[in-house]
Amino acid sequence: MCSECIDDLRLRVSRPFRAEEAAESLPLVPPESLILPAPQECLDALVPLPVYSAGVYDDVLSRTLLAFKEQEYIRLRRVLGPALAGSIRAALRDLLPPPGHRRPRLLLVSPPPSLRARLRRSYQPVPALMAAEPRLRGSFPSGVLRHRISGRWSTAVLGSGQQKSRSALQRRMGEQILAPTRRGRRLLENADVMIVDDVLTTGATIHHLYRVLTEAGARVYGAAVLAAVYRGDSVTDSA
């Protein structure tokens, strides 16, 4: 990347923001399960799981992320890794108790890549981005979740096209094959977790991850992503 594009990208991801409104399929959770203060009128209603995004999936950020994921320009993690780390830090700042209170040590968990994605790429995007941030690497255990292949869901494991082209129901059905590994079941029981992903589209992937993690005994505080897709944007399969 030229220095001008790097400066443009860094400016676009310099202020992480709440991105729930961009995703209609996020899990709805009781506000008392969150540390974020909820308005009085919302105390009796479910609220979307908080999601922080480093930037909007458009222009230079989308082109850089696609080059990193699909064309394997792995050195772009030097620019994208700090952006994702900034989103994670913003979520940790707002979602955890304030200084002076007990602050849990969170595990950062991302969705495992599908078989098709593993065959198509020589590296996994989110772990590669996390590897660029040594201070977060220790909170990002590997081998926590896996894809479970069964006849009904084999199409979803192999991948059947872009996430954006599939309905929220199709995407949620396609994620039904995720399950904790033996190591994951041990790590997730009574653990405090934040979900990490590269792109937020409908929120269906985060929804399913939330269900899998909570069923394994984890407490999910929220999620952090690199980019959020808004209506009219397009994105390739984020797996």
C-alpha cells in the first residue's frame, strides 16, 4: 500500500463504534446480563448483543481486507491487525467493569474457517490478524471450536457461495455444524468470552457462536469485528 492509502485506512478505523444496527440477526440478550448500563425503558426488553467495529466495510477498508483474504497479501496484517485490536480494546473498555472492580480475563474466540476456506487460503484471516498483536495473542486460544460434518449440513461446511447472497435463515442453518472441541469444552466452561470476527454482515454467525459458547458454559460479553457491512455493501464469505 502507498503511504497515502495507509493514512486513509488508519483514519477510517481510528474510532471504533457500536455496530448492532447494521445486523438484524444478532442474538437478543437480557440487559441485566450485560455490564453496559441500559436505559430504564429497556430493562424489561431484550437488547442486541453489543458489537464494536473498527470501520465500515467500504472503499479502502473493503479493498484492503479483500486483498488480505482473497489475494493473500499477508503483510497487510500490519495495517489491519492494529485496526482489529483497536476494536477489541474499545469493546473491552466499555463492556468490562470500570477500574477498581474485578475485571474478568476474557478469552477471544473466533469462528473456525470452513473446509472450503481452509482449502482456498494458506492462512486463517482472523488468527493471522491476531498474531500481529502480541499483547492479545495470549487471550486468543486455538482449537476451541470445530466444524462437525454431517450429511444434512455438508453443503454448508464446503461452502455454497458468498455470505451476503444467502438469507439470514440459510446462514444460521449453515452454522449449525459448529461445536466445541474437547479442549474447547474445558476452556469454555465458566469462561468469560468475547467473540472476534473480521466482518459483520447480518449477525447470524455471531448469533450461532453466542449459542454454541453459552451452551458450553461461557459468558459472552459482546463481539468485536474489523468491519461492518451496511445495506448495499457486498462482501465475500467471512468464514
